[in-house]
Amino acid sequence: MRFPFGGGIGAAIATAAGAQEVPRAAGAGQGAPIPDFSGVWAHPSWPGFEPPPSGPGPVANRSRRPQGWGNSNQLVGDYTNPILKPQAAEIVKGYGDISLRGVGYGTPANQCWPQPVPYILWTIGVQLLQQPDKITILYSNPDHEFRQVRLNERHPARVTPSWYGDSVGHYEGDTLVIDTIGVRTQRPFAMLDIYGTPYSEALHVVERYRLIDPEAATEAWKRNLKENQPILNNDSGLSVDLNDKRRALQLQFTVEDEGMFTMSWSAGMTYRRAVGNWPEYACAENIQWYSGKDAAVPRADKPDF
């Protein structure tokens, strides 16, 4: 299985950070413990987001495999999805036309650039490091990116746009809720999914993480197979066992952007406990990406010395 990013894969062990004290869940009653999301999680599919159980969903692949799921070697976003405004549909169609010609196009993942929210949510491996005042989210590939979420705070009155936006979070009982705005638009490869779907300064993403029973995870997996290809035994160190009876981690998120979408839409990711060690990727050190071209790896304007 080849993923659409350059990178050597080695073996490394990451140590989950333990909080110095046990935080409490806001809004869940005095003394209510927060859910424990520690450990390494992986979602065993590629390339897109999971469709929601109902309602408007994300752009999916018009190119399909015989098994029914999207063709990961030909990324042709469905520009007829009613969530897209005309200008957004035109951009998605343009990327799909490139792919239909057998040519790969640049994305933040395969070019070793920071992946904006929600693009980064596709990443196979994830760790949530929970502390009383913040959550740090580690992503396995392509280049060990991370986000920091301030807990129980508000967005500033004037947000300075940044690679991952300004993220604030809080606990609602057994659920971690993360609210993100201010994702930078003036940047190379500004897209919110692998099909090149654009976003504007109005982008607003709300993520909700919670632990679910294995039976619910199995139902989500079946729904996921309608769109995405399984990669259960990949070579990244992030394989999963679908028969694992431990609780799974489910992410459900909602996207709003009046600049590019006609309505809000939802998608998700369902993670199982990972089998194997946290992998090592080397995106910037291996710039020969999957189309045979050198990746547009970020470079300094001038030498350091």
C-alpha cells in the first residue's frame, strides 16, 4: 500500500504524556472525571473522511473501485455535491480533471506542508495528550505535525490566521469539544480535503471526541467502507485489530464556511487501538513524492549561515 506522501517509515516509540493532576469535566457536575483518551489510535482506511449517519456529508470520490469504495489512485472529487458553492465546485472539478489525466496534484500532505483543519483529520495515527489547561494532538504522518488546544478559554476578539487556526476546547460530560477558527488561507496548497476542496476566512470547524463501544465502532466501520478503502495491515506500525473489544475513539466534526459552502456538513473518523509502535516518517528528507516529482518542501529564503 502506497500513501500519497513521501516518507521513509521506521520504528520509534512515543511516550504518552500524563497529566500532573486529574482535570475535571466542565459542565458535567462538580468532580466529574474527564474521559481518558490516552494511547495510540489509528483509523484503518484511506483516503477520505467517514460519511455521517445522516445529513449533508463531505465531498466523496467519483472514481470508484470494483468493491464500491473510492479509488485512492484517482482522486476525483464529486463537484456535484450540493454543499459546494459554484466557485468551490469549479475548483474541485479542476483537481479531478488533473487526476483523470493520470497526473498527481500537490496537496499539503504530499508536499510536506502543514495540513489545515479539517484536512489533517484524515491522518492515520493520532495521540491526544491531555493536561489541565490544554490538549496537544499528535499526528503520525506525513511529518509528525501537532496541534495545541487551549481548554476553557475563548477565541481572542481578533484572531491572527495560522496554519491550524485558533483552537479552544472544553469537556461536555464524556465528550471533548474543540472549536477552531482562523485557519490561514494565504498559503500554498490551501484545501480542506484530499480532493482540493477550498475554504475561506469564514471556515469554522467543531470536533467532538468520545469513547464508544466496539459494537458502535463496527457500525461506523461498515458505513466507512461505502467510501474508503481498508488498510488494516499497513506497514506504518499503525495496524488495527477490528476484533479488539476495547472501546474505540470516535471523532465527529462539523464544517461551516459561508464563503465556499451552501450549508454546514458533517463527517467523522473512528479510531481503534493501534497495534505496533508509533511510526517514524521523514517527509522533508524524502522529497520524491508519488507522482515522480520533487515535492515543494518548505525552504528558507536564505541560508542560516
